[in-house]
Amino acid sequence: MNIIQVNIFLILLIAYQVNSSCLMASKELGDQCSLYCYQVVKPLLQYVNTTTTMTQEQNELQQTIKVQAEKIKNLNELMKSKDMQLMQLNKSIQLSESHAKMQSELKSRIDKSCQRRNRNQQNLYENLSKSFKTLNQNQQKLIDQFQMQLSNLKSEIQSKDNKITKSENLKTNVSSCLRKMTGIHVITLPDAQPFIVSCESNWIEAGTGWTVIQRRKDGSVDFNRTWAEYKEGFGDLGGEFFLGLEKLHLLTQSQPHELYILLGDFEHKTRYARYNNFVIGNETEFYKLEELGIYSGNAGESLSAHKNKKFSTVNKFHHSGSNPCAKNYNSGWWFFNKGCYASNLNGKYAFADVDKDAPGVSWRAWKSQPLKYAQMMIRPITK
């Protein structure tokens, strides 16, 4: 019960007491007292009516307030719900914005990656194009080189075939002292006039079929000759002679030859030296001693030091150095620079046994003194 209701209750109680007093007084005082009581109670009754009305209005207001409070509560709850929804929406918006930002960044990265990839692809394409172009050029160069090499090889093969054919023809046309008796015979070589040679088949140790290219035995022929004379040859085939450098070149180039050197001293002792591949170059090469092969024999090795040396004469020096060996030793030979020779079978002839190291027909691996006899012979190598 609120204070208004209490007041109304008190007013009604007072009015009731006044009314009771008036009723009792009316019996004694009559209408005067009733009028007085009415005048006293009337304001109270009016107040009660007013208060009742106000109470009703207050109740209605309270009810309205209660309803409004409920509505406010509902509205607050709704607002709270809306706030929650708004918060969720804001979170969703933030999440969406974050996703959008991430998507934007991802798109930017993808775009940059695509751009890099496109650039790389473009660079790769350009590099591949350049490499392919270079490769094609190199391949074309290689093809051109191969074609040139092939052409050169064909030409070389053709040239070698021609040489083989020519060599076969040479072998067919070449003659030598093989199967010939000791004596003077004619030898025929391709691209050369026939010429006479001295054949030797009497040396049992050496065998038969040798062509004598040089002989020294009595000093009857002077071997201090010019380049032209050594080229063409000189002397007596029955005695002392030199066959000639050009003939030696033609003979040794026509087919493989071996060399046999027979030596004798003034005490009638003999020795020999043998080489299994004797080759003389052409005049352009100054009749260089190109090959000797392997040495065998009992005279000692005194010719290999002259290998690859050019022939020199009294009027043409072809060895290095300032020492004119041919002039100093009165002969033509394959001299070298230091010391001039290890052998010199064309040296100035000594007619008697002389002192050690005297110049003359020399083969130093056997004797340091001059020799009395020397004979150089060649023979085609037969299989």
C-alpha cells in the first residue's frame, strides 16, 4: 500500500468518525449539526474523490509506466540484440574488408607475379630466339665446315688415289739391281731418263741385288765437287764415283730402300753398318737425309747424327753456323754445325794410314783415323 492509499484510508476513517459524530449530534442538535458535519466532511470527501481519481490515474500511469518500462526493456533488449547484430555486422564488414584487402593484396601479388612471369617468359623467348638463331648459325657454319672438310677429304682421297695409282705404276715401271749380276746395268725410273748403275751381288754377308751409290778405294777421283756435280753424279762406275743426289732422291722415293755401308781400313779389316729405311729429300729440301731407320752392324753408329741435315758442298752451305765444313774438309756431305761430322765418306782421300783425327774418309764410331775403303749401297726392301 502506497502513501496515497494510506492517506485515503485515514481521510475515510476521519470522515467516518465525523459522520458518526454528526449522526449522533443530529439527534441532539438537529439539522444544524448535520450541516456543520457536512461542511467539515465535504472537503474530505472531495479530497477522497480527487485522491481516488488521482490514485486511479496514478495506477493507470504506473500501469502505463510498467507497460512502457516493459516496452523500454523490450526495446533495450532489441537494441542490445541490434547492437549485437550491428557488432556482428561490423565484424563481418571488418572481416569482409580484411578479406577484400587480402584479395586486393593477393591480386596485386598475382598481377606482379604474372608480370614477372610474362617478363621472364619474354626474356626466355628472346634468349631462346637468340640461342636458336646462334645455334642455327653455328650449325650452318659447322655444315659449311663439314662440307668443306668433306670436299677437302674427297680431294685428298682423290689425290691419294692418284698417288696410289701413280705409285703402283711406279712400282710397275721401277727397275733395280734385284736379280741382277754384279756389273754395270741400266735402271729405269718413271719421270726420269734411264741411267746406268753399278750392281753388286758378290758380297755374301750383304746378299745380292745392291745398287752401289758411292765408292772410295784408291783416291783416283776428287770428291771436292760443286753442288751441280753432286746433284748429277760424277766419277767412274767401275772405280770411284758418286751416283748423284737427284738419282738417290728418285730411287728412295720410288719405293722403300735399305742402306748398306761397307768399310775397310789400311790393315785390311772390314766393318759394315746397315740401316733399314734410307730416304733422301728433293732439291727443294737440299737433298736432306730424311730417314735412316734402325741401325745394325759391327762398325758402330756414325750416321744418325746426320739425320735431317741438308747436303752441303764447297759452293753451297746448308748447315747452321759459320764453320764452312764442306770447304774445310774438301767434300760434299750432310754436315752439322758443331764438329761438322760423325762420319764423312766423301772426305779427302788419305793414301796411307795417318795419325788419329786426321781428315779423310771417316767413320768415327769405328776408327778416328781415315779409312782406305768405303762403299755405300742401297736395295729395295722386299717383303
